[in-house]
Amino acid sequence: MKNILILGAGKSSTVLIKYLSNLSEKFNLKIKVAALDVSYFFSNPLNNVLPIELDINNLDQLKRNMMDVSLVVSMLPNFMHFKIAKICSNIGKNLITASYLTSEIKKLHTDFIKKNAFLLMEMGLDPGIDHMSAMKIIHKLGKDYNLKSFESYTGGLLTPNSKLYNPWNYKFTWNSKNVVLAGSQGAIYLENKKKVKLSYDEIFNKINLIEIPQLGIFEGYANRDSIKYLDIYNLKNIDTLFRGTLRNKGFSSAWNLLVKLGLTDDKTSINQSFNMTYNNFLRSKVFKNKKEDIYQLISSKFNIKKNSLEVQCLDWLELFSNKLIKIKNGTYADILEYILSKKWNMKKNETDRVVMVHRFKYFKNKKLRNLVSYFHIDGKNQIETAMAQTVGLPIGIFIKLFLMNKINLKGIHLPVKEEIYNPILKELKTFGIDFKEVNY
């Protein structure tokens, strides 16, 4: 029997674990699921899935659970992956994550090779499906055409079927802290052969309007470091390379107001936050000790009308109210996440939607052409969400290829090779993750 260890039992793990459970008889497979809270899998048992209560910081217990497995999957927060990768590189265990490859982890490449093992990172939705679907087109266009521009956007959104008023047109569909801190490290991309750097304060001001066939118009803002993909995608001669995040129209200006108010600050703590009112929290960074009407203060300082969409969004979150905060000594970002969770957690009758689009410009017969490649998928329910499907299924399909002895990797890799992305994209189609293309 082959053993696989999955670290983390959160929202993005459920579809992956169910997929592997369905394969377990065929491949004589046992799936160990280790996390602090594995209660879901105790109350919803799956074939050949063994839940294990485990504190990831208990390194001895973690190593013991790794020793009898052929592959480890980390679905933990990205800051924990170096610790996991270091252990796997030391004891020679294959590892997969859906998170970004960092410069720190990259240094372990030789260690994995020496131990005859691999680490595959950026193997989820974004990063993950975006790489694989983009590379398939880039490899095709690169053979015959002069590719000039590539833009890629992904969004975890709500399905547009909720009848409940929500001016943000958004709720949490994945890790809430990552949403709160999105853009906080700034962004860099290539535009007309020039590197463009955006600070945190600039990201939500510089928005691209993205029209996707059949789906409508979205906002796209820059996501992290696009420049590093010049080498990864082998696009060194391209003029424009931009990777971004999708939101529904109106979101970015409202979120930008929260940034300007200092409420997304994850470094500064409020030492006496318990029983602070929402209103006082709203005032506490920019308008500290000012007694004037908060609507007027915001309107004057940021030059926005009192009935603007931005103010409506803050009002909908009840930030002008005297409701009390019930967490102690959190950072501004922690408290904002707490407030958002009261309004942004999806209700039972709501489902999520994932949207991805790639936009290419290239020369064909000396004429500039455009290609748009896109897909969307809706969640089935609160467990098999669109986010869980698009993060979990690529990992699961790769593991199936591994079990079929079709993977021959050593060292650290991203899913940009044809032998990885072709079979995975093919099977993803059977789950409704099917890209459509429009040329013009």
C-alpha cells in the first residue's frame, strides 16, 4: 500500500481528499490527513482516508507521519512551507504545494536532487491552472508567431445569483487573511517594455477594466511580481507581461478607501481593541481624536460624496455603527478581518465562482491579432466550492500521474512543462474547467 500525507484540512483540501479517496482502491492507496482540526473527516468518513490530529509545530510528530509516505501535500498557509520543504529535502520525501515558490525555498533545489526527490510548487488555481493554461498557448504561439503582450487575471468571486443586497459584490471564498492583505507587498509588471512598480497605496488606484465574453466587465489589479515570469514562461522578448486579480466593478475603489484609512495595517496593534466600537475603529488611524461627523471627515479628506459607492460599502459593513469589537489586542488587519467575517462569510444558499482569463497580442502575417482564453466554474455547495475544486483537482490529477509512474522529476519545479500540463488540463475539462478561446 502507498501512503500519502496531506497537511491541512481546510476549505481547499476537501475536493482533493475526496478525489484521492476515489482513487484509493485502484492504486492501493492510504491518505493520511493531518491538521489541528480534522473533525470534518471524522464525521464524514471517506474510503482509505485516515484523519490525524496533529500540531504542525510538533516536528517530531510531523516527521514520524512523513516517514512511511511516498508523497506529502502541504495545504497549509504559505509561511509554513519552508519548514515543511526543509524536512522533506532532508529525509527525501516528494512534496507538492499550491503556494508561490519563494527565494528561500528555491535554495533547497540541490538538496531535493541529492535525496532523489521533487518539490512541485504553484500547483493550484492561481498559481497553478493559470500557469498550465497560459503555457499551453504560449508554447503554441511561440512556435509560429511574435508574441507581444500577455495578461492573466483570476478572481474568486460570488455567483451572481444572490438576491441579498451587497454593494461590495464580494464575500470570502478563500483564506480571509490573504484577502485582507492582498497587494500589501506592492506589485511589479512589464508594460510596453518598461518595468512598472506599484506601491500598496497605488495598486487599487490603477485598475484595468477586463471584458470577458458572456461574463461581463470586471476590474483587474496587479498581483505581486509579474516580472519573474519572463524567465519562467520564456517570454524575454515580450513587451507587456501582467498578472492580476479580478474583482467585480466597484470593489477596488471601496477597498482602496480601507487602505487609505489604514485599516489593513498588519503591523500596528490596537492594545485595547476589546469593546472598541466599529466607529472608533474606523476613526482610529487617520482621524484619531477628531470629533467631527465621520461621514464629513471621510468626504472631505478623500474627496468623495457622502452617498458614494465607497461610503455605501463601509456603511454596509456597519463601520459607522457603535457595534462592539470582540477580539483582544489585534492588529488593524486582524480587526478588519473580524468585522468583514461578520458580513463576508457566505451563507448556506450562496455559492462561489472562479473566473480566469488570459489575453494575448501577437503578430500573424504582419498583422496584430488578439486571443482571449477564459473559463469560469461555479461551486456546487459550501464544501465543493469552485475554489476548492480549482485548487484541489490539479494537485489530485498530478498525484494520479505520479501513481501511474508518469512523473519523472527531481529538484524544485513549477507546472510549466507539457508532460505536466497537457494531461492535467485534459482531465480538468471533465470537471467543467474548460477554457474557451476567442480570436480577433
